[in-house]
Amino acid sequence: MNLSLCPICGKLSEEEQTALFSSLDYSTRSFKKGDWVARQGDALSSLYLLSKGRVKTEMITESGTILEVETLSAPTLWPPHFCLRKIIASR
């Protein structure tokens, strides 16, 4: 996986990226367009690396409407927080 455009990995060589990921406890998951990655209120304790595609982040307001927070494009990191995360496209 080439992460040269990822903010945290962009300055690392491929060898350094390999060394970094070999020292981490991680797993990979794939999602289809329209799948939910997490929902508002879920207890999350991981840092997510979006390596392919896009994710739309949303939150539910106090009045019950859905507010789009942002759309993230790979490669990027995104921390768990209060947002809903829904896959909007896969490449």
C-alpha cells in the first residue's frame, strides 16, 4: 500500500512505512458503497486509515436532522469521534 499522500505517512519512505506498519497491531476491512463504518454514539478506540475511496462523515443534530460534516478522500487518517461515517464511493 503506497501511502505517500497520507498526511502522517507522506514523508516516510516505503521501507519506513513497512517498518511502521509491521510494528502496529492493525487489521484491514473493506466496505461497500452505502455501508456504515460507525454510528454516532459507538464506542471507538482506534485510529482509522482510509487507504482507498471516500468516506462521508455526518452527525445527527438535536432536532434529528443529518448534518454533513465533511467528505474524506484516501489516503487519510481519521480519528473516532461523534460522527457517523458512511462509505459514499469505492474505487
